[in-house]
Amino acid sequence: MMKKTESKKTLNGKSPPELQTELEALLKEQFGLRMQAATQQLQNTGKLKNARRGIARVRTLIHAKAVQA
């Protein structure tokens, strides 16, 4: 897993379409983690928190880039 600062730097360099594909991947990951949690298969519940925060980070960047344009 990347450090937060590295993740922010790489996300800042991406274009809006790339951020959209990143968002879709994170949403799919979150869905899978939610299903694992519901079926008692998820061992590390912190992954859900990280996925949620990653989604918020990407959505914030998408919105910020849309406002700038």
C-alpha cells in the first residue's frame, strides 16, 4: 500500500478521466469489501475505512478540477 502523501501526489497528476476510472476501481473494491464484511470473511476491517477515504479523496480531486476548468 502506498503512503498517503505518495497517493495524493500520484492522484494530483492524473487527468479527470483517469480519476474517474480510479474512482470506479475504488468503488468496486469497496463493494467487494462490504460483501466480505457481510459474510464474516473480512479479517482486516481497516480496509473498508481506507477504501472509503480513498473514494472521498478521488471525488474531492474530481470536483476541484471541475471547478478550476
